[in-house]
Amino acid sequence: GAVVSQHPSWVICKSGTSVKIECRSLDFQATTMFWYRQFPKQSLMLMATSNEGSKATYEQGVEKDKFLINHASLTLSTLTVTSAHPEDSSFYICSARPRTGFYGYTFGSGTRLTVV
Amino acid sequence: QKEVEQDPGPLSVPEGAIVSLNCTYSNSAFQYFMWYRQYSRKGPELLMYTYSSGNKEDGRFTAQVDKSSKYISLFIRDSQPSDSATYLCAMGGSNDYKLSFGAGTTVTVRA
């Protein structure tokens, strides 16, 4: 149990375009989902926390207008990178906290974004 | 000083050896502790979850938490080449749901 599906696994887009990444909890309801960014050989950096039905809370230094997060249901959260630039190229990972029965956070498989 | 300290390694051991990993932390409010394994270009995989102090065993993995010393450990017995990965410790408290991560330790198990 506790599976989180993240799509796409990798995406290449042109500068100036927008990219949407989906994060789904497949077998549980997630009241809270988290979005992370990871640079090569570094640990995870929290970008924002989203709760179902409410606005996301962004970490300091993360542009909320560039990284749009929507948590429309208890099983789906999306991250949209708007007007992407090459410096947005990175590995993005989501995780989810179950509504009940917490035994640790489950992470998605990650999305490698390359902006050209 | 970082909230969670973890030696980044790298750590190289022969197949069959015991791998010992650890993290120290400074926030006494942390109550739950996790160890994750991350392969290159993949999301972290939850290995062990522990609430408060104590030991927990799951197959070849043993997690230990000593809250009085603010020190957690992960032991991997009979290590296999497939255990070669980066291991991340993570912890959190009940005040909010955010996790604090260690830097990750890169482990190589030599066949």
C-alpha cells in the first residue's frame, strides 16, 4: 500500500512554456502533499506544502507565481512550472501524508525537467 | 549548524558486510524518524519508520533512535550490491508536517 504515482517521469520543454507535473496517491487519501526540488548530489529541498482544498504554502525564496500548486482532491496535487527557464531544470519530487494511519511519507518517483 | 547532520560519505563496503549509517539532530521536538533509500534519478523509497525512541527491525534492516542523545542509526546486515544507493535520514515533529532531511550518505556495496 501507500503508493504515490508521479507523471511524467521526464519532460523536455522550451524556454517560456509551461509544464504540469501530476502527483497522485493511488491507494490512500492524502490530506497534505509536498513538493521538493533536488539538485545533483544534494538532498531534497522543500518547495511548498499543499493541503486539499486550500492554497499552498511556499517556502521562503520559492516564487509562487512561477511554481503553481493545485491540490484539488484528496488524491491529486499538481505542480505547474510557468514560463520555464533553463535554470528551472531540475528533479522534482512529490510526497504525500496519508489522512489516517501515518507510518511515514511516501514519495513519488520524481520528474526530471529539462528546459532548453 | 544544520538541523540534521549526516555524513555524506561515500561509504564502500564488501558484499556481506554490515552497513552502519547515522544522523544527529538538534531539534528536540522531532518525534518521528525515517530512513529512505534513493537510487539515482529515482524518488526516495521509505525503508524504516520509527516513532520516538527505540529499535525496529525489518528483515536485514534495523533502525535505532536515541532521543536523549539526538542520534539515529540504520544498520543493513548481509549487504548486497543492490543496496548501493544514497540513504537519507528524515525526521519531523507534530507541530507541522514538514520533514527535515540529512544530506544523504552514498553507499557502494562491492561484489
